[in-house]
Amino acid sequence: MNTPATQRTVKTACNRDCGDACSIVATVEDNRITKIAGDPDHPITKGFLCHRTSRFLERQYSPDRLTTPLVRNGETFEPASWETVLNRISESMLRFREESGPASIMHYRCGGSMGMMKLVTDYFFEKFGPVTTKTGDVCTGAGDSAQQLDFGTVDSHDIFDLLNSKTIILWGKNPYASQVHLLPVLRDAKKKGARLILIDPVHHQTVQLCDQFVQPRPGGDAALALGIACWLFENGKVDPSAESYCDNVDEFESLACSRTIEQWADVADMSPSQLTQLAEAYSDGPAAIIAGWGMQRRANGAATVRAIDALAAVSGNLGVPGGGVSYCFARKGAFDYSFLQGEAVSPRTIPEPMFGPGILSANDPPIRMVWVTAGNPVVMLPESETVKQALKTRDLTVVVDSFMTDTAQCADIVLPTTTMLEEDDLLGAYGHHWLAEMRPVVAAPKLVRSDYEIVQALAPLVGMDAEFSDDVEAWKRRMLSPGQNKGASLDDLRKGPVRSPAGPSVMFADRKFPTKSGRVHLTSDVDTTPSSVTPDRPLLLTSLATSAVQGSQWLDGAQDDHLPATVHPDSAAGFNSDDVVKLESEHGDITVRLKLEATQRRDIVLVPKGGWLNKGRCANALIKAQTTDAGDCAVYYDTPVRILPLR
């Protein structure tokens, strides 16, 4: 007779780089997770998970998962004990610091995990050095910089405030791929009578949700925003009290009216009637703008977001229910992480998009050691081959990961780490204001450690054991101390969903802004030049998030075919759908499989992001490393390419 399995459920949360930070209910039988589902009691998750997280158990129990430390031996890796690897790492760190100074060590952490305990890993390297760190953010840096300059902060209206909107503009936003839990809110808003408009050079699934769709040219967003503002000024639809809470209103009006509606429409590659229809709809408020991140991944990315911010300001849609311009939520707003000083004390910084070239060119001192965690920079950053070279040529490269990624293959030491279902952490979200605690659903494999456990074990070997002796519980309570008497303590999180007390229902409801003047700082100088192609390379490479995978976390076998590349049929004359061809930029080339879609613009080619370099599917191998006009964001979408036959 078989003994029945013991079954239990555990609530945790998804820490991957997504705005939803979903609450998860995991079912465990005999210490193995058998099912994960969305928490039905969570006001955002509402009982469902995205497709990629629904399949996470395939990743959790993948035979390719790393479960022991590895040390390079020539072109291969051999298992090693934690004692061996930690002794080697600590001896090297102490020697590099003594011989070359702490700036000779670089700590790189990206968004592979959004957990707040990752900041304690940052703190470890800050206390040891401080060491070299990165600046900017390849995901949102330009837009963050723009809104900090315009508004003095980066945050958004409550997600459910969209139910108060009469018009909602999804500007370069595809929630089906990047924020599926926004979709029920949008549908509810539409049922209440809201008009949904999509502005995007890419035709995607969100079109089916919207009442109106326009496809401006890539990089034409700033011109479109200024064209709408021009219409508002010319038709008396600007908030008459705008000057009471905005600086530079006259200057912004001069900028917006420096061209006619027809001229702005021409720059954006749309008809004047389309622009006018958008302006009329936007003037029928309250109107909310939900800004995606693609538009700010161009050379003039910050200027583009500033133009949209200014449009929202002068239209009277700031500080009112149903209005606003939502770019990102302040996911760290409820936490105390004042222990970390970050960039202010770093002896040297390298813009994240310049990671590869920056490491190779660094001197006085050169970078001798790189520690990589929560990221796969070889795949996810521009100039993939340069990043690979930079990592492979250091005295010591340490990579913390659960899988042998392209980046891990460049390491001297690979340290196996926990998955999100084994993590003990806290989360804020950048797509809403709810907080979450992550609880380990099952114990990690015996030789697998979290980031904090790794630095906690390393700390006494480099003379810092006292500062990292606290357990995770103590760190959690410390970071949640601001919410202690506001319903957002650790004990509160353990009782059920908690909304951040720092998150406003309506941003700037008092029309006061944390800028130097206390007013919106309207832009008066915007580069509206669209992204350009060349006669030889007539297509702009556009590498997009997909609902199939998170970042570069592809499942086994998912990359056995060539990278799919979608273009308009007219842009691939002489080729057919399913043809295998070469996609070439000035920086490199990859082999792709064509997919023809007549709904796409003729000046773009679409590929999924996160393809592996070792599989020949990495779009970032074609992209030159450069930074946006502000915020040290990567210029991902300004790369001209062409389609060539295979030879």
C-alpha cells in the first residue's frame, strides 16, 4: 500500500524583471513543487500568472541547472567545494585591493532578480571597497532621468486610477508581452467607457484591445507629442492654470508651435488627420498616458519622454484622477535602504550599456576582477562579443547564476544560486504599488546558495564578518521599518496583500512637485530627429520582449532553430516567409528565419530579445555600445540593418 503524499501550499512572489511582481501559490508534495498558480487573493495577480512564469517549474527542475560551484580548467569547468572557491575569491579580492586599489574590482548586478536583498550584496562590495560599479539602466534609464528632471521623482498613479480615465493612451506599450496584469484593468476601464488608443511603430496583439491605433515612424514619438501639444495650444485646450505649476510654459509653447500640425505629422510619418484625431481624443479627459520603455531606448530617448511629460502637464492631466503619465512605479519607495550609498561613493563608474568597452578601456587601475550576479550581460547588453572579451580577459571573473549562460561560460568561477522559488526576500513592484514577501517554497539543493548566503560566507574571509552576521529576517525588518506603523511591516505582509503606504493614489494631487522650483520643469529643447536608416541598410533592428520568455531565460530546446525575424513583405523583396537569411549591421551579422507580416512598417525588422550568443540568436551582437542623451540607457533601437542571402 502506497503512503499518501504530504501536500502543503506556500505563498511567495515572482522576483523576475517584470512590473507585475506576481503573488504565487505553490503546491508542494514530498518536498517537490508540483504546481504554481497565481494568488486569487492578491488584487493585482487575481489568480493567474503569465505564460512564462506558469512554466517556471520546467526551469526549476531542469537537468541543466547548476547545483555545485564550478572552476574553469582550460575550456571546461570542474566541480569544486565552496571552501575552495571562497578561499580563492577572497585571496584574490584582498590581493587586487592591496596591489591596485578597490576600483580594480567591478561588481555588476542587473535585474535578473528584483529582490531587495540584492541591495545587501551591493552593500558588501561597497563596504569592501567601494569598488567600480555601473551607472544607468539599460531598461529604463533615459525615461527615469527625464521624469526626475521634469517632476523630481519617478512614480505613477495607482493602477486602478485608470478606471477614472476617459481616454487612455498606451504609448509604445504592449501589456500582452510586458505586463499582463494590466490587461484586466484596461478591460474594466473600457467597460466603463474609456477610449483606448495605441501608439506604436510595431503592430502587436494590443491592437485588438484598442479603439484607435497609429504607427508612427520609429523615433517619431517626440514629434508626435509636440504635434498634439501644438493642436492643444492652437485650439485653446491647454490648462489655463498651467503657469501656476509649470516652469517654461511660454518656451514649451514656442517649441510646440515652431512647426505646423502638418509638419509635425510629416516628421512622425502619419497623416495630419491622424494627429488631429489623437489630439482631440487626448483633450477629452481626464486622459492617462501609459508610456512604454521602447521609445526611450533611442539616442534621443530622454528628450522623447520629456516631450510626453510636458504634453501631460500643459493639458491639465497632472494631479487629477484618471490622468497622469505613468512610466514606472517607485518599487523601492516603501523600503529603507539608506545603508547603501551607491554611486555617490563609488571610485569609478561605467555606464551599463558601455560595460564591454568600458572594462576593456579602464586603466589607472585596470579592472582585474568582475563579479556578475542577477544578469547575463553577454546576451542582454550591446556589443555582445566585446562584453564576452572583457569578461574572459580579466584576472578573475565570478558569475553567480543557476544556469551555464553565455556569461557564465566566460567565468573563471561559477557559483550556483537559488531560484525565485527558493528565495527569502522582499519585493516592490514597478507596475503597481503592492509589496510582497518571498518565502522559500522548498529548500535549495545542498550546494546552492543565495546571493546573501554567498557574501555572508565570504565576509569573514575578507574581514567583514560582523557587518553581515544578521540573518535575512533581520534585514527584512530593517528595510521595512518605514512601514512599521503604517500597515506595511513584515508582520503585515505575512497576513496578506499590502499596498505601499508611500504609493500615491493620484500623483501630484496638490500640484506640488519635488523639483528645485516646486513646479514641473517643462522642456524647451527637444531633438525630434527620428531614427534613421541608410540606403544600404534600410531597416531598423527592433528587439522586443516576448510572452514566451523572461529576458534570456529560455527553456531547453527553445532556441534550436534560427532567430525569427519579422518584416513587411515589401522589405524582403525576393525572399519568402521561412527563408533563412543573414541579418547584417555595420557591427556584425546573424542568421535568421524570415517571417513576413503586411501589418508591420516597411522600415523595421522585429526579433525577440534575449537570444543566446552561443546559439547564434543574439540580436545585441549587431548593436554598437552607446548611451542615450541622458540616464545612461542603451541605444537598442537605432541600429540600421539589411537582409542578405546566405552565401
